[in-house]
Amino acid sequence: MPTVRRISHQFLERRGLTTVFGNPGSNELPFLAELPASFRYVLGLHEGVVVGMADGYAQATGRPVLVNLHAAAGSGNAMGALTNAVYSRSPLVLTAGQQVRSAIGLEAMLANVDAAHLMRPLVGWSGEPSCAADVPRSLAQAVFEAELHRRPTYLSVPYDDWAQELDDSVAVTLDREVRRGFAPTEDQLAELVGQVSTARNPALVLGGDIDAAGLFDRAVALAEHLALPTWVAPSPHRLPFPNRHRLFRGVLPAGIAPVSTALAGHDLILVLGAPVFRYHQHVPGPYLPEGSRLVQVTDDLGAATRAPMGEALVADPGAVVEALLARTTARGGETGYVPNPEPATAEEALHPEQVFAALRETQTADTTYVVESTSTNSAWWRQMDLRQGSSYFFPASGGLGFGLPAAVGMAMGRPDRPVVAVVGDGSANYGITALWTAAQHRVPVTFVILRNGTYGALRWFGGLLGTPDVPGTEIPGLDFTRIAEGYGVPATTVTEVDELHAQLKAVADGPRLIQVDTQLTTPE
């Protein structure tokens, strides 16, 4: 008779979840035993890095990915990184080992007490099977929940379950299929087409879900078809529209009043694939400018129900984009791209704009950038020219430690595209052990570390909040070249623009790290 382990491995194999990101403890070893040859186990040296790599892999592939964590302590280590995966809507399937069933109530060492509640409310579903025979069904539910809701799930399994034998009837789980569909009705489409067609001055706001769904080019076509000035929703974790396009108006500010000010004069605000809105700085004011109407189209039920204003249509944004293209009269919008300005310079170090201009000038158009440097984002958008989908990724909840691991996962998930991680020196320390995994698997990522010796975003917030004199914002004395070499990644420091260009043009057959001293800048 088949064992729980065998049936579970077969189910995962049939569903394509054969890349496993993990950091195992003793409770996980029985699941990992007899792992089929088709599986690839990617070891991370810290659970936060494990989840960050899996997040990048899931965003790159658009498919669920399996994460294998230890019980309570290991799962707890992963929760910071998990917040990013929640808001990027990454379908991670987190599994964790549990003590043997007879020891859970005793709270033996490494027991995960009340395991199903540990990761809530972050995960969309969590559970622990009621008995060994229920493990395959529970695992299938974890996978399908992650796929349907595009949100991480968590399954805790007592380790003595894996070797239990099952009767052949459990094999029916292997053939299960669960499909998703949110097609808008004809009446809903007709109403939306009418709203857009009769609007005097409509505007378009796009969110990261547009890029995740592969709608980057179709969003461009819609904006040009209807001559729509286009913004990206606040706090973007992906770029859904070319940032140098003539219709691009920028990333909306992450405050209530500034959003309203930015959208003033538009009678209809059509928001596709985004919450309304992911605010950050608390700047109260009217949610919308006077005389405007907001219509949100999203397949995220939570984003639709928690919004404080506007109308929401829960539907596939792709179907809505195609309907608007087919059923509205073209208005002849602007096409083409605007040139980048000359980069700003600095006296004692390179200005971040010089670094980003060098990336733009040396890297191919299909490069994927994983960015975790908040204090330089104004410089980033001034100098980069991103015209393809899946070109930009940022920690979706602002949780530090995303950049280095996610870049490794992205490069593994999409080996056909070059990957560059642009990470600040403060952020880099949170996920630094990802360098070891990159070296072990010879993942071809270019890590660019911007070193300014501070937590730059905190310095900026200090001014914003009227607290400029707080401690803990300086981080001098870090040398990432020596750290990287210790993990097995070749590294160098550059101080001149020409030297930076030369290093970025050099071809590498594995990971490399370039440390650049930069002037401190602010997000705005």
C-alpha cells in the first residue's frame, strides 16, 4: 500500500511543485526522505531568505511554489518575509513539520502548539490534518487555496504521518482539478463601457496585478486607444506600465490627500488590478477630488470589500481590458517615449541617478530588476526606462530582506532573463545569506549594493514626522565585498562612473556583487 509520503510526493509532482525552497529541521526530514529525482531542493540559510526566494520564484513563474519550513521557531522566522508574499499575492504553499501526534498535547520540544493559528492572519488558509489519512487531501487543499486566492497557505504535518500506509482509495486526490473564473457579465461590461465612453476626462490607474497577469502590453494598448493619462497605484511592487511612456504620469503618492490632489480634474478614475489604495504616509484629506467617480476592477475580493470609496467590480481585469478595447471608440492617445534627463551628480560619491543611468545604458531591455532601496526611488524613476513586463519588483509590504533572496528566486524561475538586484546597504543585511544560495547554485544575478552608511528612508521619515534626532539610523563600516566573498560570490567596489560601466558590461557566468558608494538621497 502507498504511504502518505509517496502519495503526497506524487500529487506535488503532478501539480508541478517540484522546486522546493527550504530550511529543514528534524521534524521535516521524514517528508524529505525518498524525494523523487524530479524534485529540486533549494536550501536557504535562514527561513526569511527561504520565503523571499520562493516569493521571487512564484512571481517570476506565476505558479505556486512549495516552501518547507521548521515548526514554530522556523515558521516564526519566516513571517517577516511572508508579509511581502501576502501583498504581492504570491501563491506560496508553506509546509512545516510538527512533532509526532502523541507529543503535541504534551508541548514536547519542537511541538507547534495550535499550529493552524500560528501564521494567521497572514496566510489565506492554514490547517493541520486530523489524521494521517487526511494529509494528501489537506495538502491538495493548501495548493488549491494558494492558486485560487493567490495568497500563501500553511500546512503543519506531524512527522509520524509521512510513513503511514494508506489504502488505494486515497489516489483519487491525485486527479483533482480546481479552476478559477471571474468573467464579468454582459450587463457589467456594458455599464463600464458606457461610463468610460461618456466620461469627460477619464484617467487610468494600474496596479501590480496587471503585470502579474501578463497584461503589461494590453494595458499600454488600452491607454493609447483611449488617450488615458496613466498612473501606477501607490506603493507598487510591480510595474504595470512603461515608466517613460508619454501617457505615464508617475507613481501616485502614498497619502490620502496627495492622491486626491494628483487626480484632480478627472471625472472618472478607472483602477485596474490594484487596491484603492495602499497608503503609507498618513496625510489625511478627501479620498477623491470633488466631482470624480472611481471604478475599481480587481479579482481580489478583499481589495474590493475593504476600499473606503468608489465602485468595485470583482472580475478578471484582462477581460475588462479586452472589452474596453473592442467596444469603445479610439481617441488617439499619445505613443512613444520621452527621453531621460541627464543624471544628477555628487562630489564625494556617485549620485544614485548616475548608478541607475549606468544600468539603463549597459543592461539589456529585458532585464528584470529587483529593487530594495526606498531612499533612492525618485532617482530610480527619473533614470530608468522600463518597457517590458516583469521588469520591476519591490517588497510588496515594505518588509526588508526581500531584495537579495527574491532576485535569486527570480533568476531560478526565469533563467531566460537577466536579473539585477539593486539593494541598499541597510536592506541588504536582512537577506544577506541569499548570497550563499546564489553561489551554490551558480545563479547568474548581478547584485548592486548602494552603500551610503545610513538607513536612508528612516532619515527621510524622521524629517517627515518631526523626529530628526532619533538614534539607530547610522550603519557605518560595512564592506559587502568581503561579506560576499565569504559566501562564495565574487565582488568588487567601484567609485567612478566609467569603472561602474565597465563592471556592468562584464559577462559573468554566476553571481557577482558590485558595491557602489552613493550620496544620501530622499524618496521625494
